Amino acid sequence: MIINWAARTTNMQADLWKITCEEHLYPGLWQRWFRSQCVALGWPPGAGFHLDGTGRQSFGWTIARNALARMKPGDHVFVTLRGSRVARLGIVTELAVRDSEWRPFVPPSKTEKHGEKGRRIHVKWDLELGPDDREYVVALPPDVRLSGAQLRTTLSAVKSMSLAELKSILADQTNWVRLWANFDYERALSGYIAAFPHRLEDGLLPYPLERTRERLGHGRTRMDVLLSDETGTPVVVECKQDAPTLSHLKQLRAYMAQVAKDTGKTPRGILVHGGARKLRSEVRGEAGRKPRIDLVQHNLDVVFSRST
């Protein structure tokens, strides 16, 4: 039975909490939380972890128990993922975290004898904040990312930002990124563009001078792809899996300067990036100054078809 603890919340101020979703350990866990309108903690009672503090002890469980004792319906909780990303914000409606209420999202197995993530906290998601597409989440800007105990603990009260600040971040489309944004395919992407440059832009071809294509940049880094357009102008392409930054633009311009020195021609630059399609104003402004750099977002799209 789910115990509604609303009776003890009268006239109490709502708190802001974060809970970690270990999507990297349990693939699909966030989608199950989203559909079920709840989040969950581990520490199975069957393994000896008891909410009243008896039985098996651990530092992490002590912190989680203390947090659960303070959490109440009406509080706000947001789900964090690896890479300083936020999935959703919700309002706590009920707590079903007692030992007798254990309902694991991760079913029992040889490695997880009692299952995992079974102490459920029911929430109502704020569906008006954040991306509509469930394959997208929100990246926290560098200046407001969680650190210290707020980052390390599974469930913790957040004091470093206000609810209003968090809502503003979730509403800002420049922070919207794919759920699998950290999937490492920069090398595959640059190889794909080198093999099929017309998919990036009609008329693009591999640059004819092998020596120039193999030119190393500063710090022994190598430019990703060097092409030429229909007018014979060199086109330097740099691939990044995350959102573009000022340092990315600086790196690309260094490659462009080297290509200009080698060829005697003023090259174009294209930065192919992941992250949000909508760009931050400082990045747009820097890309627009001469020599101009075009910014192009890439998306990984896998199509499955049954074999015949």
C-alpha cells in the first residue's frame, strides 16, 4: 500500500531535490521512470537495508534515509543523468519507500538478487518544461552544474540553485541535447563526411592535395576533414559530439590558418556539432566574424529493417 504523507506537510516550505538516474548501469531506466511517473532509490530491504535504521549499514544508505525522512509531498525533484544533464522536473505526490513497499524497476537477477530501484517516490512531471521529444534532455550550463555532495549523492537537497533558476534552464532551448549525446562517434562522423561529403553540402569533394589533408594542427592534433567546394575553395570541417564552444571555434580557425598558408587560398570552415540546435549568442557571434565559420548540427539516426 502507498502511504500518503501529505498530512505532515501542512504549511511546510517546499524543497528542491535531485535524484540520480543510473541510466548508464540500467539502460532504459529513465524511460521507465517517466512512464510510471515516479523516481526510485535502491538499498533493498531483502539485502538487510531497513528504513528504520536497523540492519545493514552503509554511508550511502544513511544519507539516503536521512533525505527520505525530510522529503515530503509538494517538494520538487529533478532527475539527473551522467554528464551534468537533467531529464525532467516533477512534484512529489506520494512516497512509497517503506521496506514493505519495495517494487523494483530492475527485476531480480543473478547479479541483483532482490532487484534494484524499488523504493518509489511518485511524482507529477512538469510536461511544459523541457523538450517535447523523449530522446532529448537538458544540459546544465557550466556555471550552475552540481558539485560536491550534491553531485555525488543519489538523493540530495539542492541549495546551489533556486527552483526559478532551474525552470529557466529547462525552458532554454540552447540547453536541449540528445539523451545519448555522450555516445562517442566523432571519428565515425568525420570518416562518414570524408567518404560522402555531398551529404554535408552539395558539390563538396575531398581536397586533392594529400599533404595538406594530412597536416597536423597545434599540439599534434589533426584536422578532421579537408574538402573543396564547387569553386575550388578549401573547406575545413571539424566534428564535435557536444555543443559548440568558443574553444572549438578557435581550434578550427587554427586549422584554417594552416590551410591558407599551405594553399594560398582563404578557406571556409564548417563546425559539425552535437548538442542543441539553437546556439548561444556568444558562439553565434564568434562564428560570424571573419573568417566565417558555418555551424551545422548533426543527429545520429539508426534505421532498423527486418531481413528477408
